[in-house]
Amino acid sequence: MTPGTTSNQHAIELVVNDKPRAVTVESRTTLADCLRSQLGLTGTHLGCEHGVCGACTVLVDGRTARGCLMLAAQADGCRITTVEGLSGDGELAPLQQAFWNCHGLQCGYCTPGILMTLTELLADDPRADENAIRLALSGHLCRCTGYQNIVAAALAAVECLRGNA
Amino acid sequence: MNDTPTRQVGERIRRIEDPALLRGAGRFVGDIELPGMLHAAFVRSPYAHALVTHIDVTDALATPGVVAVMAARDIARGLTTLRMPLGFPTTTLPPNITPFVLTPEEVCFAGEAVALVLATSRYTAEDGAGVVAVDYEPLPVLADCRDALKADAPKVRRESSDNVLCTFNVGYGDCAGAFAGAAHVFGEQLHQHRGGAHPMEGRGIVANYDKFAGSLSVWSSTQMSHELQFTVAAMLGIAEQSVRVVAPDVGGGFGAKFLVYPEEIAIAAAARLHACPVKWIEDRAEHFVSAIQERDQHWDVEIAVDGDGLILGVRGRMIHDQGAYTPQGINCPYNAATAVTGSYVVPNYNLDVFVAQTNKVFTIPVRGAGYPEGTFVMERLLDRAAHELGIDRALIRERNLVTAAKMPYVKPLKNRAGHAITLDSGDYPACQAKVLDVIDYAGFAERKKAARAQGRHIGIGMAHGVKGTGRGPFESASVKVSPSGRITVSTGAMAMGQGISTALAQIAAEALGATMDSIDVIAGDTAAISMGIGGFASRQTLTAGSSVLLAARKVNDKARKVASQMLEVSADDLVLRDGNVEVRGVPEMSVPLTRIARLLRGIPGYDLPRGVGAGLEATAHWEPDAMAYANAFHACEVEVDVETGGVTLLRYVAIQDSGRLVNPLIVEGQVHGGIVHGIGNALFEYMRYDENAQPISTTFADYLLPTSTEIPHLEVLFMESPSATNPLGVKGVGEVGTIPVTSAIASAVDDALSEYGVRIRAVPIDPVRVVEMIDAAQVGT
Amino acid sequence: MKPSPFVLHTPRSVAQALDLLAGSDNARVLAGGQSLMPMLNMRLAAPDVLVDINRIEALAYIREEQGEIAIGAMTRQRDVEFSALVADRLPLMKEAILQVGHRQTRNRGTLGGSLCHLDPSAEMPSVMMAMDATLHVQSARGHRTLSMAQFAEGMMTTALAPDEILTGVRIRPWASAHGWCFVEFARRHGDFAVVSAAAMVELDRQGLIAHASLTLGGLAATPLRNPAAEQALIGRSDEAGFDQAAALVQQCDALDDPAFPSWYRRRLATRLLRRAIGSAFQRANARGANA
């Protein structure tokens, strides 16, 4: 083992939902577990821990990533956004509001990850159509909704954001 | 409820559950952290069948973070019995068929738990579990349920005298006579497979033993809090009132959580033995091998029809894969067997059922609960008969459906509660006509021809489905108005994503003239109400909703009686609105509910208002006399790629009649989810095992759930035929959308491949098999 | 599903990474993590040392070098997807990358990671095989280059020694008038293909195929070029010629598993290759006409 630079414990600093956070993690701690257990951000859920279901999706420097497929130590110096960062305790963000209005969630377990993907998509493509939305959502599994009202909510959010533009 | 000033029932009201979930502020069992909590991991058998000859925990105990390792004999110290009770107790099943909390000497499926590791984190618990050295002596394996009927097959469990758990017969009439005299008889061999439930949140439990109070608090992702409370108390040998079970936010159930599992008892016992909080969160790998599935049914059936396609009889036999143990009962094969005749008039019926044990994880119902299988049998037989007789598939259904004029239609079959299956209301032919109109069934032949000219193979399919909903024996609800004005609805019904809290709040709000935001719903907390049954069989809006309605009406009556004494007007002239009891038409003459609630709480030494009793609250345990039969008709268009065998859904139209809709917004969502679950069963989800009963499809990359790109926009319509079985006039919703899906898609694939004479006889539809069938047809020509 | 313990190193340079690998037993290189992390979580991989090369910025690039396109091993699949250079010069790769996983995995997943994982039906190894890419490999001992055929030794097995890192690939683009097509059959969008087919063709002045590259993924343990079929296409522009070329795939040995038996994989290979040839030819024709 190389002395000095690395070991089994890593003191990392990251900005989570616009707040600087410092935490010491084990090498093997995943980003999702760090967020949930060490930073208390339990809105990010674990559904499969092998990168398929998408429930743990968060934004890392503005880009979606599976929280179960990243080590917390890899997020050192990164800007992380989780579902808790979408609107804090304030008014629901337009995307969240659209999910509420359109019944875009049922048990709500997959929802945080899906909100993060759609946040990225709508930032990239504010005029995303149903096809683009379904493609983005294909990286998520939802057992409750059949995806239909998630798509409807995303389209409603597109409309809303266009109205505000 | 004509008197109520604010209509809530029937409105598209946004769910009260949502804001917290959308903020990531939901509280699921995995989110619970308690001081001093230990984390559990199970050591699971890699063998489908073996003797456990030795367990060495030395290395595990030496692993950093590991606190304890418990095998069967260790956990037994904290239990009255090591064996789980049968979920639905009956004298008709043999003894010793349930799983163990931890198996003491024989493992009977791959994934069965043999030991439990407690450690300071899940990471270290898994480190420990990985080095528990278990010596196994492999035993012969029974992998295919059809082999269970063979005399020389290996035994699934050494203690079990017969691999066939039980056989039963369902039927009525004179099948032999009907078949003997029939113009036509057509037979089919069908294989149906339904995999796991796969809620996105797996199972999970946190148990905390308070040694000073002698009480145990349990948070579990369960569909049955009260049953878990009673079972934990009985198996740990403590008083029921010393056990509190809370279901926090539950990330979906779909049947997987309608069972008290061995793991839950193990964790509760471990928490008590170690006097500290213990947490176990099932990971996906565990869900694949140790949570319930529905799995295989093999049907060998035939239908007798006259020259016009009128059904004379259906008969045959079915083998159901029960798995290695029977934790609950035989309700899934029973439902399947009694669901066959479904929406149709079938004069004679006879089915022999063999419940076959295998060295695979045990089965109980998944969303749909055997009804999709029964439906598939009938719908496939009808398509076959239509094809053979040259009758249109819509027409043969029309000729055999139970019509609206026949409602209520009593079938000579009993549901598992022993009541006659009585289709209570609905207009099945009208449902069919509506959907076929929307999907332009009449114009399909032209569309098919045009597509064929482009080299495309498209097909249209259809199927009916009907499901008994709202099973008893009761569901509990209490409604209480507190002096603060908050209204609390407590129920034994379980919230697991369906929106039951919103639906119950709507019912209470309307009955009390209250606004939605004045109502709090507590579901699944045994401290909030003493009895409860839980979430299964599309029952909760019907049963718990009826109880809420009755309890809220009692509260309404109480409030008006008290106000009538205060205002000196007849209670009949009073109405509840926005937190007040007011004289109808004279809103300035009113009494706030808060004041009545305060009065009924009692003031020491003073009398209560006359004739109403203490508390502005009431509890009801409404008991249904009969199930309410909800029905659906689905039609879809598919395209089959004849080179790959791939099936693409082009269009999907569904109608559902769930009686009166409490909240159409929620109901639509339930139907969408139900249909897509069915699409998974029709096209994607296959829990594959090898010949040694080793599970193979144990990741989401191998076991395929439907994704957004594979699902077309679903067109969902409703018919509302109120049910007289309950005071709300509702029928169940959640499972109904799933029931016709495999049938409708199989029908459409047949149609797309009509030129090859392909008939789908197994679901999920396997592209490899589709290509094989096309090849066989081409060789034949 | 939590990884077993390991020591994590985060080198900033290739040289540091190579030193770490040279000095470690049972080490694994962590690229984008979209394949290795699930294996760690499932404890199917349990290295003592993990060398995370995500911080080595020098390994992430897409650029033109002496007429070739050079792509760094740590280039994210997303960057391949949105690269104008790739779209313009390597349209086969562009078409294939859109079928790799999902946007969430392409954000992290890397070209090098996909090549080193070497799933038999993964898209990027097939593209490298189709385009005769050169793979650049380094260790503390030195540098070597490999063809994809040399690199892809067997089922999920590369020619990399334990102390070596794949640093990048170089691909020589075909002439702008070439035609290409990447098609696959997957059960769901974004899944690994059951079988994929890649076709590239160049036409002569008469519009006949002068040069062809035909590659099948998911048919064998590694992506498979089919020289016989390529040869059979030379001088052809007719459907029957395309049929004959594609049919040669029926001779191949194929993977066999309970879900997708070998006869079915061969069938898919034949049919998908036929489609790919047809589309590639049409595109070449259209490009030729526009040129």
C-alpha cells in the first residue's frame, strides 16, 4: 500500500444541496450509503444496488449518476444534488408540483431518483417531448405507476417551465 | 350523502401522501436509525436441498464489527417455537409445512436462511456472513413441479410424506355428459409463469426491545401490521399489548409483504435477546431468492362448445408450484381454479388441482392472485374455439358473457370463505363494445392488410377479466374529532402506495363536512387501533372505506345530537360544515365541533351531554357479506418481428368497472400500474431456475421488469356500476388491471402470426419460442 | 449487497496509477464503475486494492491525430454520444453509443471501462472490432498496442496483464461516403443486446461494394468479424448478394445459454446482419449520390 495519499479512510469535502459538508468515509462506502447514513439524506433510496433500478440516482456536478455505483470517496470535491435539494422546505419546485398534480407517484420509493433524472433532462432539453422523456425514464424502474403519469407529469412540467420562460 | 355540503368522494383530489414523498421526506423502514442499533445479514443456503451438518462461526466472530452470530438453536432460545405458524390456519392441510425462523438441519431451497449475523453496520454484517462456514451435505433436488407427481421423485423435504401437498377438485354440473354430447371439444396445454412481486423497496424490519418497559417496538415494511404484532407476541412469548408494530412508508407490496416472514421473527427475537435495536433491510439479491413468488402453473384443459361457440363445459387439471414450504395456504391455486369461468356462463366445470412442492422458495399470491392464470385459461380456450369454428373472437365472447340482465349472477362455485361466487353488478358486453369501438376493431382487418403489405405483422387481441374484491372478514376504522379540531382516522388498513390515506380522508371529510386538510390518517400502526387485517385482495377502499364511512356517520350523529341540545333545534335540521355544526340554511346558528369534542372529552365531576356517550369518536369494523366483483375488458394491438420473435405493443385500451370511484385520479394510476404489471408477466418477467433448482435470473439485468420505453400510452376508460355489497357502492381496484393482460397480449400475438397458425400457450411470451413456432409452421407448409 | 473491504487509491496521473498497480496484489482498476461496482456490491469481485483512475484527466479526450480519431479510455460514454467529431467521422460509433445503457449510466460509464469489461454483447467492443481500432496499453514496464482481436481474448477476458491499463484507442475513419449501420436485438431499450450486428461498406464508382466490415456481437465470446461474409459482399449491390453474405453467419459457432440458445443467436445474427448490410448500403448510396 502506498503510504500517505490514500488509506482505508478518506476525509472528503463535498457540496451537498448547496451546503459544504465534510465527512470521513471508508473506501468501500457507496455515495448512496454516505448520503443516507452519514449525511442523513434518506430521500435517496436503494432499490437494487446493482445499477439498474435508478432509485438512488443523484446529480453529481449536474449530471445524473447511480448513487450505488459510485464510491463516496469519488465524490470528494463534487457538487451533489439530491431530492432534498430540489426545493428544500420551500414551495415545491415545478417538477415536484407537476408530479403531485398528475399523480406521478404512488409508493414514492422510486420517485426521488426519477425526479433527479427529469431535472437533468429538463435542464438539457426544456422542450423534451414524450419520446425523450420515455428514453430518459427507461433508466428507472417503477412498479406502481406503469410510468404513464410520470410521463404526464414530466410533460406538464415542460409546459409549466415554458410558460414561465 | 345528499346532505353533505362539500362533495369529496368521486373527486380527483391530489393525494395527501405526496408532498413529503416528493421532498424526500418520506420515512421508510430503511431510513430509521436508532442509537446502538445493530445491523443484520442472513447466511443463506447456496443449495436447493441439503443437510446442514456443521456451522463454524469462529471466523465470523473474529470479523471486525461483528457482534453475534445466531444459528437456529441460538435464536430458538428466544422463541416459543422455531416454526412459523400457518398464515391462514386450516385443518385441511397436513402438519409441518411452514418454514422455520432459521432452518435447524435441512435447507429446502436456495436462499433459505441458516444463520443470522449481527454487526455494527450492514457492511460488516455481510463481512461476517461471508465467512460463516456452513458444511452442507447435498440432497437430491426436485426442480420441476410436474415431477412432484412422480412416485420416484426425490423428496422436497425429508419430513414430508408426499411431494404433492394436497389435491382438490373444483367444479359443478355434469362435465362428462356435456363433453360426450358436445359438437366440438378443443384441448390446450398451457404453462403460466408469474415471477416475483418486486416492489421497489424490498422487505425490511427494525425491532427495538425496551428491557425496562418489557416492550418491543417493530417497524416493518409490511402489508399486515396487526398479524405481525400477534405473531411476534406469540412466537416471542410476550403479551400482544407489549408489542407495537408500525408500518412506516411502504415502498410497494404487490403481495410480497402480505406475510409474516421468518426474517421478521428472527430480527424481533434477536432484538429481544440482545436487548438492543436490530435492523434488517432485504437487498434485491435476497428478494430474488427469499421473498415470495407466484411462479409456475401447468394447465391441461379442454373446452366443449356447440356449433355456435356456446360453451358447454370446461374441464381439466392443473399443477401448481407451491415451493418448498407453505407459509400461508393454498389460496393462489384455489383462486386460479375458481377464476377460470370468470365473466362467462359456463354450465359445467371440473378441475383437478395438484399443489406440488418443489425445492424453490415458497409461493403466495402476487398482484392478481391466481386470477390472471384462471383468466388466461378461459380466454385462450375461447380464442382457440373461435379460431377452430371460424367465429370472430369478439362474437364468441359476446355469446358467452354473463349479461347485465343476469346480474346478480350466482355461480355454483364457492370462494375460499365458503360463499357462493356472485357477480354482483356490471355490464360486460357493454364494456367489450366500448373498448372495441375505441380501438376500431371493425377497421383492424384493413390495418392488418396494409401493414402486411409493408412486410409488418400486426395483430389485435382482447380479453375479459373479473375479480372478487374486498375480502373480509372486516377492516377496522376509528374516526375521532379532537378538541383541537383535527380529525384522526385510524385504520388497520395498510398504506403501501395505493393512496388509501387520501381515499379514506375523502370519505371521512365528506361524512363530516370537513376539509381534506383537517384530516390525519394513521394506517398500519397497532397502537392506533387494536384490530386490523391489512392490504390484499383489492379490499381496502371497500372494507376500510366502509368502516370509515360508518364510523364518521356515527360521529356526525353524535355531533348533531349534542348541537341540537345546545341550539335547541332538531338534529335533523343540523348539518356539519367546515368544522361547525350549523342549522341548515342558517349558518350563523352554529356550534364549533371543537367545542363539542371538548364537551365529550368530559369535565371532571360534570355530566356529559345526554344520550351520546363519551368522546366525539366512533369505531367500526364493517364486515362484508359478499365480495364485490370488479371487471375489466382489454384490447391491444401488437407487432411481432417474425425474424427475432420480439413483440412490440402498439396500442392498449382498457376499460374497468370498479363500481363507484372514490378518487378517479388515484384509480387511473392503479389501473396503469396493474396493466404494466400484467405486461411484465406477458412479455418480460421470467424467474429462471436451472435443473438443480438454482435461481438464475437474480438481478434486474436478468429478470426484466417493464420499462417506460416498452409501454405504449395506455388508454383507460371506466364504467361505474355501483356495488350493493357495501355502503360506498365501490369495488376493488388494485389488481383488476392486471388480470386480462397476459390473455389480451397472447390473443394479439396469435392474430399477428395467424398466417403461421401460431398459438401462444405459455407466458411470458419468449421470443425464442415465437421464432421456433414460426419455423415449425414454415416447415409444415 | 455491500462491497467487501478494499483499499482505494486515487492517482492523478497514469504514471502514479501504473506504479500503484505494479506494487499491488489483487488490484482492480476502477473506471466509470457501471460494471465493476455492481460486481463489488454483489461481492462477485473482491479486490484488495482498487485503483480509481477517474481523476486522471489526461485519459479523457476525443481528438483527431494524424487522420485518426483518438479517444481516451476515461472518456465518458456521454461525451462520445455528444461529440461532433464522433458524429462526423465515426457515425457507426455514434449509432451504437445511443444503444449503450441509459443516460444515467452513460454519464459515468467510459469507453475504456466498457472495452475492459468486455461483455460479449456490449456495443463498444463490437465497434472497435468493426473499425479495426488500435488499443493503447501501458504498464510500468512500458507501452504496447493491440488490435481488438488481440485485446479480446475470450469471454470477458482481455489481454491486459494485472499491471496494465488501457489508456486509449485510435480509430481510422472510413471515407466520408461510406455507409454504416449498427442494429441490435435487446429485450428492452438500453439492455445489453442479445445479438448485435455492425456493417460498414464503401462503394466503388459503379455503386458496387468495394470494401466491407461486418461484425457480430453476442454471437460468440468476443465480437466477431466475418471475413467470409465481407468478401462475399465485394462487387455486390443486389439483395441476393446481401442475403448470401448474411447467410454465411449460419456457419458460426455461437454462445449457448438457457435464455438464448445458439441456434437462436445464429438466427438473430443472420437476420440482423442482413438488415445492417441493407441499411449500410442504402446510406452509402445516398452519401455517394450527394457527394
